[in-house]
Amino acid sequence: MTQETYSEIYVGMSAKRLLKENGQPYSIRDKNGMEEYTYIERVTNGNRLVYENHFVLYVQDGVVVGKSTTQRSEEHTSELQ
């Protein structure tokens, strides 16, 4: 998932469509009766990780009910495996 594809996801979208258009998430966790789908975009420069965008979609009863995003960067960039 990228920032662009994340921006196309809307509250009310079916989870089925979300998965069809974006593939399986990095993780799915149960959060108080909701599912939390996490997608990660890794931005690199050569073989070095510059930062990661974490896109979180909240799904309840098969429908996206919320979303959030955070950006994580390493003080010391690490080499990708």
C-alpha cells in the first residue's frame, strides 16, 4: 500500500474490496470486537531503509469504520535484509 492507495480507502468500503484492491495486510489484530488491518510501506534509498508508513484500517462487520496512518523512521537507518 502507498500513500496514494491509502487515500482512496474510505469509511464504508467493504473489507472484501479493500483486500481485493490492496492484498493481504502485514497483520490483522482483534481490537475490542474490531479487526485492525495494518499495511506497511517501506521507503528506501538503495538498500537502506529511510522510513516506513504504517497504514491502519479498522474493520467491523466486514466494513471499514476508521483509518489512521503514522510514519516511523530510524535514527540510524538499517540495512534491509
